[in-house]
Amino acid sequence: MELADKDGNGELDQREFYDFFSRIEGMMVTKEEIEQIFKDFDGSGNGGLSVEEFARAIYQVVLADMDEYTEDGDEGSTASIHELE
């Protein structure tokens, strides 16, 4: 969170959230998807993500990325979340 929270106020605004995702190599998320993720996880509706909201958003995006990776036919050892159910 500290790496992404450029103004140090303890929350990420939409710009900080976007900047964070745009720097992650291999993360195939569009600007529109990032905006939607931000809105989905801004539970308080205050225009900023708390540490907890940020953690949930990151977790969800990583799971979705892993799921997409395995659904694309990769024969690696990574299982999708659906395969584990």
C-alpha cells in the first residue's frame, strides 16, 4: 500500500490505484477494468480505497488473472479457483 499511496494519506484515490496497476508487468487489465475494480471495492463510497479495500481488490484481480491464465489452455501446474471447488 505504501508503494501506491503517493500522497501518504492512508488511502488510494482512483489515480493512485490506476498508477499502481499500470506498473505491474504482465497484468493485462484495461483502464476501464481498473476503474470498475476501484468502484466495486470502494465499499465506503468515499472515492478512496482503505488498506482493507485495497487488499481485497488486489486479491480479486490476482485470482481473476490466474483463472484467465489457466482457462487459456495453459498446461502448467497452476489450477484455477474453479478447479479447486
